[in-house]
Amino acid sequence: MENFDNVLVIDADGHVYEGNVDLRPRMPEKWRSQAPVRIKDNEGNSRILLEGRLWSASQGLGPGVSGPMTEKARGFREGMVDPAARLKDMDQEGIDAAILFGTQLALTVNGLMSKELAGVLCRAVNGWLLEYCSADNKRLLAVGLIPCQDPPAAVKELEFLAKAGAVTAMLPTNVYGLNNMGDAMFDPIYDCAQSLGMPLSVHPQTGHDGVPGVSGVMGAGSERFRKYAYVHMTAFPFELMIAMMHMIGEGVFDRYPKLKVGFMEGGAGWLPFWAERFDEHIEKLAPQMPDLKRKPSDIIRGEQIILTCESEETGLDRVFAANGENTVMYASDYCHWDCHFPYSVKDVVEGADLSFAQKEKLLSKNAVEFFKLKNLPQPSALKIARRSWAKDGQAKAANA
């Protein structure tokens, strides 16, 4: 029988909001004048002033989060900066443990021109996030930041993060647009992550385009659109597809056969198509990828690559059938505008595409295996959340 009360739920991609945190006390004194400044743009959107420009872009081509939204769009919640509030929200949603990515600085830092400033900010944010997670180290799991534009410094930060207890570190989808994630310049990072046994997590962003080769983290398609809706629809999945393609094609997973990389927040339904398309190109264009030693679809089906899904995403049964049942993890995206708080776990539990066993893999088992998670809490949050779902249903029926 299906007994979800005993299912552990792990959120493979939740978010904090470090842009609201004063990082100056965590930075060396000589860098404090360069600390990010949080401001509101002329449309009331939160931005940061850093290296003399606004992040993310406010208007024009490739904007960050902006424009009118419906009442279904989620807003900021205190749990993004207050761990006690976060734990209550996790119980409401049905999440036992959450893997926590940053937001404003996490999606900015790898586009900074100054390598030194990037490293300083990574350490400051990492220190704050590790402190946030210390409120409950079983339930709150840190994703570290590393300055990928400076691989030697990134290696040192990875070593620090491994000792400090972070479960993964974030990769951008590119650095300055021209440095794609399969480039050899990043090999020291991959070599270190493999030796530490630490998985890496590619996370896309929007509104951080800059000058190619100089600054920014580019979003595929972003430079063509002035409306955020189009920018978000294209950049998140397309940038993950590009990063995965380039890492596979340039032989990263062959050079580092124990390296594991997650591709976060771009959905999963495209994976069978992308694997098939890559195999087709290899049949005739393999000489252009001499460092690729295996069939791309074999790498994708293996243990090195995993994705997160949207909670409402349909068709995951086809993804599991084509790529294996260890391919996808549940993610809440708490609490960005496009998340489905507090019903993202409910979406999965009540979904029609997957069996109970597949849902259990999606909700926890795949994340436990991929991130090698230990010292986790006992399942309890889903049982708590299901009670509230039942009350919500009764209230709606009474008011119908």
C-alpha cells in the first residue's frame, strides 16, 4: 500500500535570500567598501549594486525578474533569511530536508570581473549560509559558492566547504559567456570535486548577461528579449542543455569518471530528446569531439548526471523509462516567484504519471544517493503537511 507518511522528502533545490544580508562584517576590511548594496529599481524590484552595475538587469534586453505577474506568483518569505521560519514552512510543505542555494549573489558572483572580489563574496556568503544551516544541520543543507572565474581559488573554497559540511557547490552555466563548462580551465575544479567526493550543481539564472569574455553569466536567448517571461522560459532549460552538452562533449565525465553533476531548475522532460539528439550528432560528427569516449546517452543514463523537475511537471514516467529511475529529483524552488509553495510536494504525491516507488525515488532516494546524504531526520514533514491538505480540502468542500 502507498504510505506517504513514512516517506522522507528532500528538496534538492530550495533557496535562501542572501541579498538581504549585510555581508560587510564577514568581509576583510579592505573589501567592505565593495560590498553589495541592495536597492529598489524604478519599478520596485530588488536589485544589488555591485562593481558599478545593477544585478540583475532591470530594463532593456535580457531583464531579470520584472514585470506584472498574476496573483499565483509567490512572494518573498521570511524563511529565506530566518531558519526558524524556514523550518516551519518546510513542515507546512512536507519537506524533511532542504538543499539550499543562494539567490542574488549566488547567481551573480561568477559574472564579476574582479576575481578577488568574487572570492571574498563567496567566502562571506558561505559563512552566512553555514551559520543559517546550523539551526538544524539535519534538515538545512548548504550549497557552497565558488569563484569559478578563478579556478585555483575555487579549489581552495571547495576544500573549505567540504570540511565545513556543505553537501554540494554551485556551478554557473558559463563564465563571461565564452567560457563554457566543458572548457579545460575548469578542470582543477572538477578534479578537486572528484577527489573530495563532492557533487557539483549547475544552476541557471536570468538578467546577468554582460560583455562576452569580460563580465556576466549569459542566458541563452536572453539577448533577444525585453520581456522577462520570454527570458525565463528560454534561459533556464536552454542553458542547462548547453552546459550538459559541452561538459559531455568536451570529455569532462570521461576525464573524471567519479564526478557527479546535477542540473537544477530547468525541468527534466527535455532529457530524452537531448540524449537522442546528441547520439545522432555523434554518429557523423564524432571527430569534432575527440575527448568524448562514450555514447552521450550512456553518460546521461549513468550515475554522474541528475536533474531536478518542476513539481507540476508531467511526463516524468517517459523520462524514467528512457533514462532510468535515478535521473530526477524533486525540487521546491522555495520561495521564488514561480514555485508552488506550499503545495509542491502535494503536486508530486497526487501526480498520475508515476508509481509509488517512483515517487519515493523522486522525493528522496535519488537525492540521498546523488548527494551521499547522511545524518538525515526521520520522515515526519509529509505526515504533518498531509493533515493540512486534508483540512484545506474540507474547508473548500464546505464553502463550495
